[in-house]
Amino acid sequence: MDGLSEQVLARVAAPNIWHLATVNRDGSPHVSPMWVDVEGGYLVFNTAVGRVKEENLRRDPRVSLSCVDPGNPYDRVVVHGRVVEFVEGDEADRCMDRLAKKYVGTDRFEWRIAGERRVKMLVEPTRVRHVVGVEPFRPGILPEA
């Protein structure tokens, strides 16, 4: 995946919980913990049709995903991007099963709710930051000494 360092790819490859931020209709943020992986050059996650995050992303595809290193909360990755594809049906179900295998070790996602429809979302990263420690100020914010 272009633009993602080996350190960032390792963070995505491990079963780390990511926090997904979307924009609610009223402009306020909505944040959800998510299982995330890489697929075909995109970040991928999965949810059910009708969830707040799914509705938000169909209206406004911008996302922010963040993850801290479980051993060092000051080592973090933030990915900004946009959802470029929504996939439903068997492919979405298989994706959810792959995520369950990665995160909880089961062959199938065992928490399905009767009647739910899964949707796989592919995210194209537009900006990636990996910060360890205190994030530096942007140029021009602090007065020159």
C-alpha cells in the first residue's frame, strides 16, 4: 500500500483495535472501535447496514482512523481517508469472517444478529501520521525564538 510505512502496515496487520471517526448529520463526531485490515491496497473494515457509521459514511465518506500501540499509548497512528467502495452480500460476510479470525480466532463472526446485512468498506488513505511521543507543532504556530 503506497504511503504506509512498514511500521504502519505492521500496526494494521496486528489485531489492534482502531477508532473510526465519522461525521454525524449535525456535524458532530461519531467514534466507534473497529477491527481493521488491509485488502487490495485499501484499509478495510466491516459493519452492518443501518449502523450510524454506515449511514454517516454513505452521506459523507471522510474518515479518520486511529490506533495506539498497546504497549505504548504515546505511539500512535492516525489515518485520514475516504471510503471509496461499499460492498454487501457474500463478499461482505466473508470479510467479516476473516476479521473475526484475525481478532478473536474463530472461523466465523459469531455475533451476527438475525436479519442483519453486513457491509465491507474500503478506505483510501489520503494522509497518514505515525507519532511517537509529543506531536510537534505545525510550522508557524509557535513564535520564533
